[in-house]
Amino acid sequence: MTQTEIQQIIQENERRVQAMFSEYDPIMGLGSPLDRFDFFYYKEQRQPIRLPITMKQVDQVQKVLHSKFRSAEEYAQSEGIEVEFFINQINTARLDYDFEFWAFTGIRIKNKQGGNDIPFALNNGQRKLLRELMDMFDRKKPIRVILLKARQWGGSTLTQIFMLWIQARHKTNWNSLIAAHLKQAATNIRAMLKKAVNTYPYESLTIKPFEGTTNIKIIPERSNKITVGSMETPDSIRSEDLAMAHLSEVGLWKKTEGKQPKDLIQSILGTIEIKPYTMIVMESTAKGVGNFFHQSWTEAKRTGHYRPVFVAWFEIEMYRLEFESEEEKLQLIKTLSEYEQYLWKIGASLEGINWYRAKLAEYKGDMVSMASEYPSDDVEAFQSSGQRFFPVGVVQKARRFVKPPIYVGEIYADAQKGPEALNNIRMERANEGNLSVWSDPEKYPDIKFLNRYCVTVDIGGRSKQSDESVIKVWDRIFMMDGGPAELSACWAGHADFDHVAWK
């Protein structure tokens, strides 16, 4: 590695640290993930307040921006308006537009370091999630997020406080649901919410039992109900008349008598209309591949119907280890392992990699345990959890060659049975199709190859609870030159055995 390359790495590292861990001040609007503009309250104010760009539509803000004056104070004086009254009008409007300002000035949460409750100031991971929530909120889109959690960085806390913001500032008769794998987990979330309501400073809000029930509370001043339930007691989850749902630790939801997690979740989601201010957040730590949460995450990445949000360990403030000297930093740069080079490539800082190296030593070099506790990306999070058949390293190397299909669809004919099942056999594109194709079978139209393709079949079951039947088409053309067979197409699904044979 040349001196120039080392210097470029150091400069890029400074940029990354500044971007992820710069000063954060929700009163002044500094360090926010949202688009903001400069605004001066007072004439002698040196540093502007950074207001959300959406506040340009607020009447008082518009008047100042369209005037010849630099500050709200000057405009108010020119119009004969009492200055503090005018600024207070702007700040009151700001509570409806600036979630970070509202949360810091109006919500108090438990101090994890001990001591008194503290204002809710968002950490870097929470700000990453907020950017997605506010993008949908500001554009009047239904809020739909699937959140893959890595350690405890407060994703559940932000989700619940954001739902409270909608209930306290924007909507009445806007009922919400908190559902978790265990009743205690859901109750803990609601206890945090109860504390926030009871200490709310802007208007008198209370939270009370609804009609004598234990699992439903109501904020009577806003007519907003909050239901708490769990997969342990699925009958406690009432899905009627919901506008928002926070489904926590979905990967841990277990089947109960007569209740499948997937069916219960889909019944909840089906009751929430697709319209502005509705909100669904499905979150969990990774608990293996192939389960409902993993399938939902994969589907979200493919279709975008839900916003997939993952916060890596190196985006969390506490997982950094400062260097004692420049020489120590240079030594780390010169001795980066192959995996550490990957961490650098995906955005980790040198201080983060320095922490990871020290933590890995505590784990006796156990990369699997590190990937499970401190995943660096969503793929690593899932493949390092659950029951693994293949080693993590083997899967990681294989995933480097994964590419999306060029075609997704299904196989059809004029009929499913009888002679017509062999007529007009064709493939048709479909978003939810079971057939994926990665290479064009007409790649070499002028050259004929005998026995080029090999088709393998693994028979599965017919019910959704059983393994899928899998048909794979292998292109063997590269084997002519000593290379491997290439997967060209794959059909996977549940069907009767004769239909699998037909496909």
C-alpha cells in the first residue's frame, strides 16, 4: 500500500466519522438526517436554526422568508407584533413538523447510564430509521417499515415514540397496537409510552384503562386507543379499527395452538388501510433464514413495498475504539485482514474496525459469534443466526456471486390436465412467480449444443408448512472448458407431484 493510498484512507475516515458522529443538537437542528434550511429567530443570532424544509409552508415562516428581513424578530417588530408571541407561534408549529425537536423538548426516557430520566435525543441509528419514517410521513405515504435490529440501539423506542407523535399531534381516533413475542416485552414497551404521556409538557394528556380492560389503554384527550398483546396470548391481539401497528421481535414469535405467527400478523396488517398517517413497523433480530421474518425482509428488499432498515454495529456510537497514536492507526491500516477490508468497503471507520478487532479477540477469534452479536450487514445477520448447515465463511463467499434474475414468472399451458396440458406451453412474467431465470437460453442461437442443459428435481410437499419442491436447470456449456455448471433457472413452490413433474 502506497503512502498516497494510506493518506486517502485517513482522509476518507475523517469524512466518515464526521458524517456518522458529528455534533447533534435537535434544538438547533444540527446533525439531523432531514432536509433543512437556515432560519433566524433573533436579529443578533449568530448561528441559524435549521428548520425542516417542510416548515416553509408554515404561515409565519413564509412571511419572514418573503420579507426583506433576516429574522423573525425584525419582521414581527415591523408589523407591530409582539416578538415572543410570534416566535412562540413558529415553535408551536415546529412541534408538528420537526419530530426531533418535539421528542427532545417533550419526551423523557430512561437513562441507561443510571440516574434521572433524560430528554429523548436520537442516536445515529435512530436517525437512520427516522429518515425513512419522515420521508413517508412528509410525502403523505402510508408508513411501512421492516426493521432488522442489531443489538440494542433503540429502534423499538423510536418506533413507539413516533407513533405517539402521530397520536398526540396529528390524529385523533387513531388506534395503535403493540404486539410482541412475550407479553412482558409488549408491556415494557407500553410502560415506556406511559411514562412519556405522563410527563408530556405541551398539553394535558393522560393514559387510562379502556372500559375496564387490562390490555387496552386510551388517551382520552385524543380518543386514541393503545392495545398491547403477544403471541403467547394471541386472543389479546384485537386487530379491528387499527391505524398503526408495532410488531416487535417477529422472528421470535412461536406457533400456539390454532395460531400461526404468519396468519396472525397478516390478519393484523389486513385491517390497516393503505392511506397517509397509517403505520406498520415489523421489527426483529435475525433468527435464522427461511422463517416469516426473513421472507418478509427479502420480499421488502425485492419489491420496496416495505422500507427495509438495518443498522450495522459500526453505525452505533459506542462501538468505536480511539487510537492511542497515529502510529497505531497506520499499523492497523497496513495489517487489515480480508474481512476488515470488507468492513472498510461497506462504510466502517478505522476506529470502528479497531474496536471490532479488540472485541473479536475477546471472542477468541470466533467470527460466527461476532457476526451473530454484531452483524455488519443484513446478509451476515441472518446467516449467522438460527441453525446453520453450511459454515458462515462458505456462505459469504458464495453470496458474492449472487445476482438478481433477469426474469421472474410462471409456467403455463392451455390446461393443467389432459392432452391440452401439452399445448401452448409458455412462460409469463409475474411479480409473485415461482420461476426465476438467470440466463437467456437463446444466448447462442447459431450454435447447437447437444445435452447442454441438465434438470434436477427435489420433491417437496404440497402444503405450505412442508418443504418446497425445487426444479433447477443447469447450463453445462462452461464444463466444456473445465469450468463449473451454471444455474440458469429455478422453480420452487408447493404443488402436487404430477404437476411438479409436468413443470
